Amino acid sequence: MAVASGAGFAGIPALFERMSGDEKHEWAAASTLHVLWVLYDRVLNVSPDRLDDPDRDRFLLSKGHGPMAYYAVLAAKGFIDPSTLDNWTHWDSPLGQHPDRVLVPGVEISSGSLGHGLPIGVGLAMGLRIQGRSARVVVLVGDAELDEGSNHEAIALAGRLSLDNLTVVVVDNESGTHGWPGGVDRRFAVEGWQASTVDGRDQDALHGAFTEAHPGRPMVVVARVGKR
Amino acid sequence: MGESMRQVFADTVREAMAEDPRVVVVLAEISRDVFGEHPRVINVGIREQAMVGVGGGLALSGLRPVVHSYAPFLVERPFEQIKLDFGHQDVGGVLVSIGGSYDDPVWGRTHQAPGDVALIDTLPGWRVHVPGHPAEVGPVVRAALAGDDRVYIRLSLRENAAPHPVVEGFTEVRRGGRGVVVAVGPMLDPVLAATRDADVTVLYATTVRPFDAAGLQAAVAASRPDVLLVEPYLEGTSAHAVAEALCAVPHRLRAMGVRRAAELRAYGTVEDHDSAHDLDVLGIAAAVRRLFDHPAT
């Protein structure tokens, strides 16, 4: 498989621009770009050579909308051929407006309907813990996605279960209509999560937050990117 | 009175857990005392959407989840989670409900789920089992745990007087020449009573998906192409499967089940509800007479 030339972050814009036609979600895609890059470049223990390794880390893009950044990073890291990006959303393309785990190597869940990734992530983290595996589960949600009640079932449950192999990244572009008074992180902290808020475009700050130890409890990192 | 279907289910799963480290149970409070404490029995609290989502995640980690609750809270409330967190992720799991269509009518409409099988039937790739006796539950559950596919098992307080061997297709309980009655799960005993004096074939089904088209075709070929379908859930749930099975045969079909035309806004007893839906012996017998005593000309 051809890995994207210039596989560093500088090569991402060119990959991103190979996809077009999703004006509604272009900003949403861009808002996740730095988070996705830091995770795949410096945090997650994943590789296109170990797609089925039971000890790989799992990244779940719960907020499946606007997956252009996700696809660009997957291409940069060798999970998909960059040429695949050129025909995204076409009939014979594996890349749709919402990702499909059956069609795209490295995609851990099929998403698009909001509020599914976090409960699945809780189950995945529990399953890995039951099996004695040290792999980590990272779930990316949007701040508006947190309106879905299923997330709050999972947030409370993960806190009670002390799931320290679970990390949630909330990409906060203030798109939730009613917002979260006091900040998104408070909603998690009250359930026992370790919580931090960082600049969602500061890659070193993101890396520092993702690699904080959080023994005995799950962790949330709120990545603020601000309104468009 | 022997053990309930739920108790047999829990005992069977607990036995399997001792031997198969893949098996894990997810509950939402209901039946927590039946399963008791175990490292792989996870009670998520009253969080049914999370219950199913967690089940999907456990499956993604390589385990064999058994997700269990009362039928409305297992199938209706988290239906999108069933569709996406199992089906769309293309992972397997075993969903097991109790409560049937109206096992506890005094609890009202909130605790009734006659549409559960019809809902599951909208999703591809699910096997559906409807045991009619507690002794049929063990084999059904053991087979489901041993696989890696998606299975829905519908348990009930309603049961037939005697079990039948659990087989993949329909079991011929009685043979006759004036048509075929298909009785699903606990509807067998009322069907047998209602057809006592009728010259009809009676087929018994514990597995309704996949639907035993070949079994029905053979029964119809040996009798007449008049079919009475008696299901303990929403009327007509399997009518499309009968129509497809007999698409090459001019036939008549009457489908009985929980009526769908209007919500039955009443409490009372199971017998009251059976009568209201014509699912008691009198109602089924009347349908038998109307269909089989007046063959098409």
C-alpha cells in the first residue's frame, strides 16, 4: 500500500483537499484534525500491520459526522491508500460521510448516529479489562453530541466502574444549542472522571493531556476549538 | 410447577460461564438476583441504552455478550442500539427477553411488548427463538452461546404442558388433510385444544427466524394450501414469511396474534387478554372453523 508522501502533519491539508462535497461538515471535520493527528501520531498503540491485534488500542470516532479529517489521518498513517480519498462517497468507495468499520481498515466502529460510541466504548473497555488486556480505549465525541442521553448513562456507568482504560475526548466547538453551564468537564468530573480542558489546536497540550496518568478512574479531555 | 423459563435461562448461562470465558452477561437491574454476583455479570443499572451499547462493545472486544431484560426495555427502548451497536457493527450477541406480550397485564401497556419479534424482524441476520416450555430453553440458550451470531430469545411465563425436542425447523405434532396450523412457542397447547376435532396438520415452532419455509411447503403439499398462523406476539409478524414460502402455491392465510388495530387499554388477567385477542381456545377454534370448514373453491 502506498503511504501518503510527507506523512507528517504538513501533509494532511493536501490529503484533506482530495475530498470535497461535504460543506455542512467541513468545519466539524477540521475541528477534530489536531486531536486525531496527536492520537494517531503520538498516543495510540495502533498500526496498519496489526489491525486485528487484540492488544491494540481502540479509537472510536463516535461523532461520525465530518470524517474527512479521520480519513486524511488514516491515509497519512497508512491504514488506507491515499488514492481512496479521491472517490469518497462514490458508489464503489469504502469511504462515506459516516465511517463503516466493515469497509475501512482501522476503523473500529461504524458511526454517524450520535450517542453510540461512548456506551460501546464502555463495553469495549470492560471487555478488555475482563480479558486482562492493557489496551486503551479512546472515544471522540462532540460537545453537541453530549445532548444524547445515552452518553450520560455511559458517563455515570464508567465512573462507577472505575474504567481507567477509557479516555473520552470531547471536541468542544460550542455547537450545542443549550451548552453546558460551568463547562463540559464538570459533567464528567461529578461522576468521578479525571477531567482536563485544553486548547484543541495545541498539539503539545493535547499530547500532555492524553498521556496524563489517571489510575482508578476514566479520563476526559475537553479539546476546545471554539465556534467557527 | 417446575422452574420458570427465566430460571432455566439463568442456570444455563451460569453453567456455560464456568466453561466458556467468552460468555458475559449484561443486565439493567432486572434479574440481577437471578444471576447473582459474578465477575462477568455486569449490572449497568437502569440504563437500557447503555446496556445494549455495552453489549456491543463487549462483543467488539471478542466476548459473547448475553443482554437480558424485560421485553420492552430490551427491544423497544434501545432499538437503535440493537440495530447499530450489534447489526451495523457486524458483531454477534444473545438478547434474551422475559415478559412476552403481556405476561403481567396488571402492569399495563408500559410492560407489554407484542411488537418485539416484528421489530427484530426488520433487522437482517437475527435468529429468533420462542420456546414453549422451560425444558426447551436450555438447548436453545446453549446453542446460542456456542455461536457467534445475533440471536433473540423470547421467554415467557406462558408455557405448554409438555416440551418438544428443540429442532431447527418446524415439528409436525399432528397430521390432517384440511390445512395447516403453525403454532409458535406457548401457543401450541391452545392450538391443540382448539383443533382437537379438526382434520388439520399442526406444526410447532420454537425457531421462527430463520423461518422453516421448506417445512411449511412440505406440510401444505401433504395437506391443503390453507394456513392458520398462530403467534403469541403481534398478529401477522410471520405472514410475509408464509407468503414468501408459498409464493408458488395459490393459498389462503389467516394470521392470528396480538391485535394491532388498537391499543388494548386494560389490565386484568392473561386470560382476559387472550380472550380479547382471540388467542384463547374459543377464539382459535372459531378461526379454525371459519378457515378449514370453508375451503376455497
